[in-house]
Amino acid sequence: MIFGLFRKRNHNQIIVVRQYEALTSMAREPVFYTGYNVPDTVMGRFELLSVVMILFFRRTRSSATSGQELAQEIVDAFFEDIDYSIRELGIGDNSVPKRMKKLAGMFYGRLESYATAMDGNDRAALAAALRRNIYPKTDEGASMAALADWMMDAEAHLAAVTEADIATGSATLPQPGRLGQKVG
């Protein structure tokens, strides 16, 4: 029984890698850091990767079981990648599990707060949640309106992605700055 689970994961590996690379590539788009006020720091990149993963996770929640399994494998890959990055930054092995637990809590907290705003189609609330998370140490922070607009547009874009694209790891996100939103 357990060996069947490993086989299934190996079968999905190519699909997971393809989709994960597409998602992380989007999170590396320079315009997010130069025009959408996301700081180009380790935590800024974590925040943007979280945004992209949350968008994909939200899309696949209505998918067939295979799409939901794929989403879980991609989120698992995301956390494996974070674990690796933490270790590369020189964090001691004893501290990694504690930091991973904190980052996982942050991710799922963001999932909940962004989902509440997006489910209510409330761009202002989404921008406020993004600002609180991306600039946690200041009361003001930069405007996250453009990022909130992109997220709402990206969610609409993902809603039109076919189940076949999800199942093959071919889902895409819209390029930032190309949907008519004001950047800056």
C-alpha cells in the first residue's frame, strides 16, 4: 500500500516540477520588486512566493482530486524549497524546524486573510492585508493596491484555466503590468 503512494508521487514529479517552476518564475518577475512595492529581500520574496502559491492553491480547491493532490505536492515543494533556503542562509539545523513552523503558520495565516478579502471581492481589504504582511514593522508601508489588483486579475485568469492545464502542470498566471492596472 505505501509503495503505491510513492509511485503516484513519482508519476506526478514531472508535472509538479513543471508547475512549480512556472509559479516560482512568476514570483521572480522584476516588476513586482520595482513597480509593485514588494521589497527585494528574503522576506519580500517569501511574501511574493506565498501570494503565487495561494493563488494556485485557491484555483485548485475546486479541481478534481488530482488537481488538489497536485496543489498539495506543489505546496510541499514550496516548503521543501524554503527549508533548503533557510539552511543555505546558514541557519543551524536545530533552529530550522522552529523557523519552518513559524513560516508555515505565516503562510496559512496569509491564505486565510487573503481568501477572506478575495472571496468578498474587496481589493482595499486585500491591499491592507498585503501591506500588513509585507511591511509588518511599520504602520504605513507602501501601497499594495497594484499587487492586490494583480492578484484579483490573476485569480480571474486562473479561473479560466482548464482542468487539463492543471492536470498537466501547465497553468499560467498573467504577467504583471499587462492587465491594465496602474503600476507604481
